[in-house]
Amino acid sequence: MTYVAAAVALLAVCSWISIPTAVPFTMQTFGVFMVVGILGGKLGTAAIAVYILTGALGLPLFAGFSGGPGVIAGLTGGYIAGFLGSAVFMWATEKIWKKRISLFFSSACVGLLICYLLGTLWFMKVYTEDAGTVGIMTVLSTCVFPYIAPDLVKTGLVAYLVKRLRPLIKR
């Protein structure tokens, strides 16, 4: 329980480190991959689910100190769901990456693609309902392309930290 609570706190702090844009630049993906890498797939996924549920209930855990069902139903809700999708994928592939950090990095990159996919589809759905149709390239230019390089840097940093920290944590 303590590890899950600490992981939720880490995820919250990572979300509060934010540069506001249509889809805020945050450290959330860093937190997601760190939690799964350190705690493992099962416990890491549970921690991410608790983070999302408590944020959806109204605790200000998301970017911009926001929370509540409106955030989940809003433009960026799909990216928050994508965190869980990423964690589930990484949990499913844990036996492959547990011993090799390069495979952890690869698994996290696929998790990042899952997050981008769910987030982009949700963004398009909500935006279309609110403001009218929007093209896929417009959404990708707003919601994905500017984030690829920073997310890859964060993922590489997580891989390095997981390699160093995982042996130090007794679970």
C-alpha cells in the first residue's frame, strides 16, 4: 500500500510540472514509466489506476492542479486513459524487459504510442463534438508531434534511472 501511495504522489508531482498548452507538456509519462519500471507491471498498473480514479473523483492530481470527471471527459482525458493503457502493455511484456533495460525502453516507447493513440482518438472525438470536425494532421500537429522528442528523452532518462534504482528497492 505504501508503494502505491508513493507512486500516486510521484505521478501527481509529475503532472504538476506543467507547461500549459492545448495538451499540457508535463512529466506524467516520466512518472508512468518510472512507476511501472520500479514497482513492476502489476503494482505499477494498480498505482496508475488509483491515480486516475482519485483524480477522477476530484483530487487535484492532474496537470494544472485539476481533477474531477470533467478532466477525464475533456480533451485530454484520452491521454490520461493512455497512461493506464501504457502500463497494461508494459505489464503484459514485463517478462521480456525485466532483465534488459534496452527492452524496457522499447516497451515504454510502445506504451507511449498507445498513449498517443488513445489520447489522439479521444481528443478528436471530444473536439468534434464541441467545435466541429478536425483533421488528423491538425490533431497530430497539436497533440503528438511536439511531444515526441521530449517524451523520448524522458523515456531514456527513466530507463537509466530504473536500471540504477530498481536493485535498491526492496519489494
